[in-house]
Amino acid sequence: MAVVREITFAQALNEALDYEMSKDPKVVVMGEDVGVYGGIYGVTAGLYDKYGPERVRDTPIAESGFIGTAVGAAATGLLRPVVELMFIDFLGVTFDQLYNQAAKMRYMFGGKAKISMVLRTTCGAGFSAAAQHSQSLHALFSHVPGLKVVMPSTPYDAKGLLISSIEDDDPVIFIEHKGLYAIKGEVPEEPYSIPLGEADVKREGKDITIVATAAMVHKSLEVAEKLEKEGVSVEVVDPRTIVPLDVDTIINSIKKTGKLVVVDEGYPRASFASDIAALAASKAFDSLKAPVKIVTPPATPVPFSPALESEWIPSTEKIEKAVREVL
Amino acid sequence: MGVEEIPKETLLEMYKKMHKIRTYEETLAKWYYEGKTPLFDISAGPIPGELHLSPGQESAAVGMCIHLKDEDAVIGTHRAHHFAIAKGVDLKRMTAEIFGKATGLSGGKGGHMHLFDASKNFSCSGIVGASFPQAVGVGIAAKLKGENYVAVAVGGDGAANQGTFHEALNLAALWKLPVIFLIEDNGWAISVPKDKSTAVAKNSERAKAYGIPGVSVDGADVIAVYEVAKEAVERARRGEGPSLIEVRVYRLRGHFEGDPQAYRPKEDFELAKEKDPLLNFEKLLLEKGITTEEELNRIKEENEKEVQEIIDFAVKSPYPEPEEALKGVFAGGE
Ligand SMILES: Cc1ncc(C[n+]2csc(CCOP(=O)(O)OP(=O)(O)O)c2C)c(N)n1
Ligand SMILES: [Mg+2]
């Protein structure tokens, strides 16, 4: 019988890593402070003691170097690296290895190369970590064909999606919102996988659709709950993976409600939010009863001072306001 | 050259700066933990966010910056308060920045990892390894303008493994630029010890690969740092090109505040105390009869009073207006 307990998002990820490492000797973990320290957010805790320094490797601060190493190791087919980039903001230091190398090898080499690796990284503001440690840059990754992009919002999804990502035969960017690590949720003890490209309707509703990602799913659910008391029925769709994207679930929801608000922590331009808005316009135009609204941070870097940062992050108030305007 | 050949005035200035750094950092640490307990909540309290403090590393900053003028640039790291203080950055405004206040150096937009003071040519970044090539840029500007100012790029032992370090060394050497690469080797990059991250024993050895001078110096002795830095700065000002200096120091605190440091062996904490550059300097000044306890106490009192005023300024300053968040992305302010 399945054992289901309440564990944190970080513990759920840890279980997925542990399961994959125990099952498949090809799976290796690399990154800054992932070994002895167990990751600065504790996601790799205990793995170093269990699997040793060869399979759980602390790296120098050389993101281009060790992420390129992961790409090369994956290309051999002999290893399935799970490599950690401490903050998504450090993407710039290593981007070539991901967007020109890992992303393109399968296609560019005529289908003869396979890069099965996962890059785990963290995103999200709200901790006064300022402009270089707070961003949500999933749009940069999802722009480039060849990278899969995963962004879970619950402990349950985190475990199932990480297992699928590690078993996937393509490079996967697995993005963990820092604000979610401590949240708890029901997670089966047994391993299970959630296919990449399947959205989850986190709450069913009939009056309006909110498409939201990561931490924004929870804020949207709060708003939905509040509005329910006024008789407004809000549907909250969490795509869970940005690439591949479950277009059908999103479009079906929009067709049902005729109204759409997209809530995302990425910058507003050339973004996930604008992508979903465009999708609605091109695939559900006839069903739309009101203009689509997006709720995102402004197009500015993330400010440090809490007085500024709280203005910057999409709040439940802003989400509620957008929903009311669209209704 | 030894301590005897350095004017007393300079020595006391160095002591004052080192002690000020120590006092400042320890005072900040106290304020940092306000409101963060019982469960450590990083975004709470008067100083939100991460905080990387510099006690134990004062000699690297003061031994170098004592040779610098306002026109010389220092580009620091995520752990930069000691260099900012040594470079003469306005401490009231810097502290207000760290507290997220409107009166801060950047109006509260930057925070403790992103300090900037154009009048002192000081800046720093939260991205490990970002400083090195930017210092090359300052160096090339100095050379093209025919000025003899220098640029100091600071990095930790961890940062010396980034590609930017090696690219910048090559560029500065190739173009013979007035750049000083200063590696603060505190033996750790968060939890990873240097011998687990670095293929050579001393980062100064890496200078050989680029045909420039490389020196490693014991940071417990600020006079030794002073001498090595002097030579590098003079060489750069003479137009003879870059140098690489490794200063071996110890971290007296965690990587960031709140770091349990379980990864760190007991001996390392003991060594850190033994190699404390401030206490060693104090001892030296007294032993050599350069100064007296009374004189040092006077300096300490001045520093304590000043730090208190600085903190008061930050605490009493207002927070920025929320709309400020939306301004200043491009030229023209909007
Ligand atoms: C490009 C990049 N990678 C990783 C980090 C996370 N990080 C911040 S400080 C640090 C350790 C730096 O070690 P070192 O350069 O020795 O400086 P120290 O903290 O010891 O002063 C790491 C890994 C970062 N800020 N930037
Ligand atoms: Mg270090």
C-alpha cells in the first residue's frame, strides 16, 4: 500500500535524487557545495555520505567548466549528470554550454547525440537578495529549442517531475523557486513520475482561468479562494513544464471560462506570460470574452530594499485586481 | 624594508582602518540577527538578505588600499565591506544601503553585495569572478588616457577558478595594463576547501602562466601585505604592467551570517584566531614601541563612536518610496 506523508519541497527533491542514484549508477550529482554541505538549500543532503565523493562531486566555482563537464559526460552516454547551478542568475557564466552545446547537439548532430542531463537551479525573489540573486529567468531557457524547462509548484510535483527529468533523454532545466523549499505537501514514499508536458489544474473553476507558475500558483490559489466567497469561480492551471508546454489543457480551460490572467515571476517582455497570452490569442480568440491580462514584475532589475522589492513582486492584491478587471 | 621604515602616521592610519573594519562588521552582525529569530528568517530584521562579513581579512584591504588614491579603482566581491572602508567609501551612505534605506549609496536598490561609490572609484558584485575583467577595463582606460592610476580586482580563492580570472590575467598581461589582481585566500569557498577546488597550492603560482609577477603573502602580517602591495602599485604606475598577489587570510566568521560551519575543522577556527591580523598588528605596534596602549585605546574609542553614529544614521533614515522600484533602468531616470 502506498505510504503518503507530508514532507517539504526540498525533501521531495532529495527523495527523487536519492531514488535515481540508488537505481541507476549512471546518475551523478555535481555542483558548488552539493557534497559535504548538502547544497545551500539542503536538497542534496545525505547524498555525499551515501554515494561518496565520486558520485556527489563538490566543484570549484567554475560554472562554465563544470556544466560543460556535465554536457560532455552526458554525451558519452555513460553518465546522467544532475548538475546544480546555485542561482539561476549565474546562468550568464555558463550559458554557452547550455544553449549552444547541450540544447543543439541532438539536432545538429543529426539525431546521433543524446544529452541526458538535468540542470537544477533556483529562482525567485522575496528575500532581499537583490538584482543578481533573485531573478526568474525561465523565459531565457525556454526561448532556445532543445532545452526542456520544468518549474514545479508543489512537493508532489517536485518529486515526480525530477524523477522524469533525470530519466529523460534530453537536457532538462529544472527550476526550483526558493520560496517553495520549506512548504509541505503530501508525497508518496514510493517513486513515481509525472510526465513532462502535462499541466495540472490546481483548482477547477468556470468564470476565469489563471495560468500561473511556481510560487505564483500559490498566490493565485489564495486569490481564487478569496473570490469564491463572492461567488466567482476561478480555475488555476499550473503548466508545471514550460517546455514542453501542455497547450491543450491551457486552451481548453480558456475555452471553458473565456477569460485569462497569466501570473508569472519572470520579467514582462518576451516572457512566459506574453507567450501564453499570444497562445490564447491565436488558439482561443473566439472564446475570449475580455482582453487577457498578465501579472508580472515590472521590467526592472530586482531591487534590494524590502520597501522596493515588495512593490516589485506580483502580490495577491495585484493578482486579485487583474482578475477583477478581466471579469 | 620593515615596520620601522613606515611612518608612524601611516601605521596608525592602517591600524585605525583595520580596527574600524572589525568594529563595523561586528556591529553589523549584531544588527543582522535582530528580528531574524527564533527561526532564522533571512528576509526579516533591519538588515535583510545575505550578509558576508570580513573579520580576519582586514589586512588584505588595508595593506592594499593604503597605497591607493581616490582615482584608483577597487572592484570587490560579495564580501567587500573591508575594501569599501579601506578605500574611503562614505560609511553612512554605505550602511544605509545595507539597511535598504533611501539615503543609501544606491537608494536601497543595491544592498550589501552591490555597493557603488563613484567618487572613490569603488564597486563590487554578487557574481563570483565578475571583478577581474572589469578591472582590465579600468586599466585600459587609464592607459589610453595617459593617467597613472591603477585598478585593483579583488577575488576570493574560489573566484580564482572562474574563467574570467584567467582571461583577465591574460588580457592585462598582454596589454601591459596597470591592474593588480588580489586574491584573498581565506581557504574556503562557502563549504569547499581550497585544496578540493584548486589544482595548485598557491594562486600566486598562476601568474607564471601569464608571465607576470606573482607573490603570496601571509595576511596575518599587514606589514608584509603593505610591502607586496606597494611594489605592485608602483610597478603598475610605472607602466610595467599587472601583478598577482595572493593574501592568505582566515575567515573569523561564517561564509554568510547564519552559516553553521559544520564543514570546518576545529583547527581551522584556532588558526584563524592565531592569525588574526588586527591582534597581530596591535601586538607588533606595542612591542616595537611605536605606540602605546593609551593611543590605541583612543583610536578604538573614536572608531566605536563613529560606528555608532553611522548605524544611527542608517537606522533613522527612511525607506525609499515604493515607486522608486520602477525608476532608473535607463538613462534619464525612467
Ligand atoms: C558566478 C557565481 N557562482 C557562485 C556564486 C555563489 N557564491 C557566492 S560566494 C561563493 C564562494 C566564494 O568563495 P571565494 O571566492 O573564496 O570568496 P569568499 O566567500 O571565501 O570570500 C559562492 C560559491 C556566486 N555568487 N556567483
Ligand atoms: Mg574564499
